[in-house]
Amino acid sequence: MEITKDRVVSFDYTLTDDEGQVLDSSEGRDPLSYLHGSGSIIPGLESELEGKVAGDQFELTVDPPDGYGEQNDSLQQNVPREQFADVDDLEVGMQFRVPAEDGSKIVITVIELGDEEVTIDGRRTRAWPRLWPGR
């Protein structure tokens, strides 16, 4: 069956950085499932999946505008660690989706942990396929 709009799609994946280091993978877990055409995964991946069929394998490089967006240093800030008091085992790399004043969502990534403050990197996103549970 061909991947087209309004079809539920499940796929296995491995996400790597420019150096080939694995950042995320479905290995050992269930495949990632989403509704195609709903904007629930990054646009560059969704457009590449259009027309694929079961069993297709491919490699893809997604440029920032078609992924999570360009890095924006103005979206980095230090916040009091107490804002994460309900998070057990807070670690660098954890990600959370939080509401913005304009009603959109901002995905924040913990990039540094201090005793009193946590440095976060936030960027607005149209889609986010995997979030830490409970956020």
C-alpha cells in the first residue's frame, strides 16, 4: 500500500548527527506511527515518505528549514532548576513541549545543568515526532 494523505504509517528509523552518532532510534522499540499529511512529523521526512510502500528503505538528510528549524541563539536561556522539580533524573538532552504566549508550542531542550539553573534551548516547531513522556 502506498503512503498517501490520511493513511496511518509506521516505520523504523535511526537518526544520526553529521558525525554518524546515533541520536535516536526505534531499534528495540515499536516503530514510529503517525497520520500522513497531518503535520505530525517534520516536513522533510513526511515529503520523502510520500509515495513509498512497505519494505522501502532509504537514507535522508533533512535541512534545518524542513526539519526542526534553524538554530536561534536568542531562544537559549537559563531558568531556575526548581521549574523542573517534578522531573526525576533531569538530564542534558531531555526535551519538553511548552506553550508560548501566542498559543503555538515551543520545544525546549535541556543543554546544560547547573546546581541552581538549567540552560534550555527553545525553538518553535510545526511538528515534533517524539517527546519525553508526560510533557
